[in-house]
Amino acid sequence: MTQPIIEFENVVKRFGPVTVLDRLNFSVQPGEKVTIIGPSGSGKSTVLRILMTLETIDDGIVRVEGEPLWHEESGGELKPAGEAHLRHMREKLGMVFQNFNLFPHMTVRRNLTEAPRTVLGLPKAEANDRAEELLDMVGLVDQADKFPGQLSGGQQQRVGIARALAMRPKVMLFDEPTSALDPELVGDVLNVIRQLAEEHDLTMLLVTHEMRFAREISDRILFFDGGTICEEGTPATIFGEPKQERTREFLKAVLDNG
């Protein structure tokens, strides 16, 4: 086994009196596609928000490529990370949000070129070439000069995927990427993610309620319940012969409703 690209060690996250992550331990290997499933409130999206430094942690250590995310080393000890360290770590990760989070006042092209130019210092021509290549990949090169409000939800989410990829992240995080979409638009977005998984050696960590898609795309499934991992395994094991009664209950409920 190589060094994990993502590691959570005894991570605790509380919101007031509620413990959302309870001494959480897991790791993801480079190139691995891991999907987190579980009921609402089980801590799934919180994991992604911690990785994107949108939520802090109360205890434990998170590492990305072996480097502490929320801490930095000083004199052989770990201290809370400063803003420069957090910026450096954020460049390793790209996130696709539930509600697209595109800049409404920028064209599609500028949504893709803004961060590569301002954060990575890419020349305008190179940033534009990268944007065109990614828009072609998600089937939206003809929409480059439109604004997000002129696109369908499915198109906006595909732009969101392209925008995250424009930063050349080591890890792609997907937080319920189809939950805000009309049912007929879901397929196009899932096809783009499927293509990414099949054709690129990206590490991917997904939170989704699309169980059939999770089964198809994942190397490993983590079932969260109460802020901990109740069960983990291959898709064949989790969906075919889950060991825990709680996993069986959850899957029966969601698959019967699906």
C-alpha cells in the first residue's frame, strides 16, 4: 500500500452539543474512488467540508498527501494552521457542490479561468485553452460565453465539475452532485462523473444518494451512521451481503424508495 492521499485520525467535529463526527478514522489511497453513503445527519457532507477547510475540526488530525490539513509543524510540534498553509492545502482539492456555487456575474469561461489565473498564475491564453478543453469534455464548449443563469441546472453542475478540474486538483470531492437537479437532468451529470472515474487517475470522494451509481463507480463504499463508519467494503459486499443490520435497514429503505 502506498501512503494514503487522505487520512482522518480520530477526528471529532461538534456543532454545539451535537457530535457530528465521533473519533472518525478512515483513509483513501491515491486514485481510489470512494463513496460515502448513510442517512441524513450522519456526517457525510461534513467530511467533505472539513477537507475543503469550510469547517474546522475539534480534535484529531486530517492529512492530505501526508501533510496535516488543519495543523502545521513548528519546532517538532503541531500548531493550528495559518491562512498561507490552508491556501496551499486547498490547491490539492477540488469540490463540486450540491447547488453549483458558480459566480453568477461571470461567464462560463470566466468561471473556469478566474482561479487558475489568480491563484495559480496561469497566463490568460493557457487558462482559456484549459477551460475550452474542459468544457469540451463536459459537452458545453458552445455555452462558454453564457452566464450561469442562462443554463439548466444540469449544465450548471457540469460547469461546476469543469471549474473544479481547472485547478488540476489531486482529489475531487462531490457533495450530492445531483440532489438539486430535476430527475431528467441527473443522467448527464452522472455520465460526466463516470467518464472522469473511468478515464482519469483522479482520487475521488463522493457523497451521493444515487445508490446504483455508487455501486457502479466505487472501489469502496463507506456506510456512515452517527458520525462513525458503521461498515465499509467493496460495492459487491455492501450492496450484496452487508454484515451490519443497520446497513441492511438503510439500504432496504433507500432501494425500496428508489
